[in-house]
Amino acid sequence: MTHGSAIPEKRTADSIFYELTRSLCPECNALIDGEIHLKNNKVYLRKRCPDHGRFEALLSTDAEGYVNSLKYNKPGTIPLEYQTEVKDGCPYDCGLCPEHKQHTCLALIEVNTGCNLACPTCFADAGPGYNLTLDQVERMLDTFVRAEGDPEVLQFSGGEPTLHPQLFEMVRMAQEKGIRHVMINTNGRRIARDAEWARRLGELRPMIYLQFDGLEDETYVKLRGEALLDEKLAALDRLAELDLPTILVAAVERGVNEHEVGGIIEFGLKHPAVRGVNFQPVTHTGRHLPFDPMDRVTISEIVERIEAQTGGTFVKSDFVPVPCCHPACQSITYAYVDGEEVVPLPRLINVDEYLDYITNRTWPIPWPDSGENIQEALEGLWSATAVPGTDGVADKFSCATCNIDLPLDGHNLTKHIFVVSIKDFMDRYTFDVKKLMKCCVEFLTPDGRMIPFCAYNNVGYREEVREALSKERVRSALARFNQAKTAG
């Protein structure tokens, strides 16, 4: 530099570096460093693969809410039994391995890979592959029971589980092993079309987790490949006749159905079968529409749209992060419903004070004539173990509002409680190991593992399990053929 020349000015970075994590390369799936950045009140994940360059994805449209959510990070519960050892580090030792920070609130069993739809959007990439046997399912259930002791929620999924010829036996088996709540994750087609089959399902009293993406046929054509609205409505009417409590599960994709979130809630509030709505920003694994990771739908955006589209029936302050998983993964609210009156629980009680695990400002307040207290009740509600439409949720809601006089028509509180939740599962663009280590939703596998949801769908476990089961199916078929040939 010559004398008298201008001194160059240092530049300010375009974002705040918030924290470091580990993530995956979207191209090669290598484990790489990931940086969480805050910029213009949004949250981004930035990472660099040595072979494939830099990637960036949107995590939240509310940086303030994202940062504040960490106070809801509840200490994890240690499972009674681990299934794998620590060898290669997270996410390659699933699971659960001793490095995992949470037990299993909700377990899933994919009983098959086949489906009666061919959805353009399907994180499970449903198609020909396998049907689990009763023996395999029993071993998986026994793993769950050993790990939890008193397991709470099991979901049978697929593929389309209603196609499995032994689904009813599997449901009974789970119930007989003491699993409190058994759920069926279904597109509803068989329920709508097969009255006798639906009647038999009704006798088992499972909770129904119904794929329900909107109130416009165009939405279903784009996400599911067919105009399905009439079929969805027929399934819901049959579920109402059977008095089977149902959660509407809406996959939300950019440019498809963000405008419908408020309408789905309003529809659910009025339908006699529906106990709540679960919104899931589309997980870009398996099959999915083209997308921009910098313009994906997030939890915070869905909350904003709910507030705008329901006319204030639900607002941002009604939603509280779920403490049992990483608090940035899911947000929930409960409401007391009596006719046209809808009162979210956070307007009746300051939920924040009881579920703030950083400052812990409030002493637990006992519920008269009960061993529970308000904090325990709220922890039970803000958990993946909470199943709307059940006595357990009603009891916890009653405990949380024990000092509030709620007018009831009769004594069935279960039908006066409505839940709205938003669950954001990770893909390879948004994958964050620190979130994965707190996951409380696991897939059960026939070889005795319990694999966190987002690891199963991103790391290669799904493909590994499907290949092993498909090979086993071929070996069994050949064995039967050879046996028949020898006998002949």
C-alpha cells in the first residue's frame, strides 16, 4: 500500500452464524458440517460437500421463534433397552444406540410397500416389495415393549396398510401386548369403498390417521395423481358412522395447497369424526414434486397461514413447540370446542410458564384428587404420545384446566378437544443431526432395530430394509417351490 492510499473497508457478513451441526450432502449423502444462519428473520442451513459444492436450505421464516423455541427442550427419557451399539457415530448406528437422547413416543411399522394409489408425492416411495408376516410383526412389537416397558402409541403404516390381509390380526396383537393406542395410517380408499371391511375395522377401535390434503380436487390431482375429494369425504362419513376418532393429515406443498390450511381446520372442526389436523410440510424424500430448498414450506409459515385463514380462531401465540422432540421439529395447540365456540388452551392457561425448561419459573400445581399436576398434564399433551380423541388426552386437558369452569353438554370431554399440529420431517437438504438425536418417532424393523424417522428416510436404512425383505420374500418363494416340486 502506498502512502496516502485509501484503506479498504471490512465487510459485514450477510447473516448471523448461530450454531454448528452435522448434515448430509444432498447429492452423495456424505456426512458433512452444517451451519445454522439467521438472516432477515429467517433461518437457513448452509453446508459444503468437498465433492459437490455448497448447499443452502430454508428452515424457518421466523428466526425469533426458532431461537426462542429452544427453551422448550425437555430433558430426554432413557429407554429401558438399546438395540445397537455406538460404532460409527450418528446417524450410522441406528438404533436406538446409547447416543440417542430420547425414548420412543410413537413407533411405526410399515406392514407392506404396496399401495392402491400411485401418488406423485410419497416419502415412502410405495410400490411392489413386501408384506410383513405376523411373526415379523410380533418380533417388532416385542422390541418396542422391551424398550418402553409401557409403550403408548403404535402406528401401522405402509405402503397402504389396509391392503395387508392380516392387518386386523396385527392390530389385535398390538393391543394384546398392552400398547395403549394403536393407529392406522391410511389414504382411506378401502374405508370408503368396502363397508364390511370398515365395519370389522371399527370393532377394533383404532385411531385413524387419514391422508387429507385439501378440499379441492386439483390438490389431489397434483399430490396424489387422482381427483379424490369425494372419496375422502365418503371415508370420513363412514368413520363418523363407526365413531372412529380421526386425525386429518395434510401434506402441504408450495404452490399446491398452502391456501387451504385454514379451510381444512374449519372443515375438521365441524366434522363429527375429526379430532384434529396434522399439517406436514412435504418431506422431499422418496417421490415428490420438483422443489426449491430455499422456498420450501415451513412450520412457521403454516402457523402464519392458519392465523390469516381462520380469521383469528387460531393465532401464532396459540402454538407451542413440542418439548419431547427437538422443539424446532413440531408445534401444537389444543382447543376446547363447544358448538361454534373454539378456545385454544394457551388462552386459558399460560402454557409457556410450565413448559419453559430453561427458566423453569413455576412450581407444579397439583390437580385435586389426582397424582398428576398441571406441568405433567401439559407435558403429556405436548408430546407425540398424546392421541386426540382418547380418554388420556381428555384427562390431561381436564387436569390442565382444573381451575377453569368449562361448560360441557354431558360428560364426554373427548369430543370437545381439538388439536392442530405441524410436524416438519427432514430431507437431505434440511437434515440436522442434533434434531435427529432427539427424535421420538421411530420405525420398527424386522431385524430388531428402532430407527429414527428422518434417519430411516434419508440415510439409507429404508432402502436397506426393503432390499433385505425383498430378498427374503424371493428366498421363501423359491423354498416353497422346491418343496412342492420335491413333494410332487
